Amino acid sequence: MQLTAVLMHADEGGFVALNPETGTTTQGEPVDEAVDNLREATTLCLEEFALTLHEAPLVTTFTVPQSA
């Protein structure tokens, strides 16, 4: 099963990793560790909660004014 990993720089260093399909979130440093940790956490989540995927999510970016 192919899932999505969204990685963002963490304030304290390293990365926060999020799987939007399940809501699973973890962290790690470097990127490979963050993704490995996310894979493990998501696997554990899926053992408890079934997930039915209909299609891959569309991931994009958008901008907001800097004053927001």
C-alpha cells in the first residue's frame, strides 16, 4: 500500500512527518529516520484501524499574505 508522507522542519531540529490518510504523525532526524518512524507508526495504526483508499491524495501548496 502506497501512502503519503509530508515532512516539515521541526523547530527543535529534524523533521515532523505526517501521513494525511491516517493522521499519523511522528518525527526524526534526518529525513530517512523520520520516514522510517512514520512507516512504523502508520503500520501500527493500520493494525488497529482499517483504511480503505479510493485514490491517491492530491498534494499541493498555496500562499497566504505574510501578515496572516
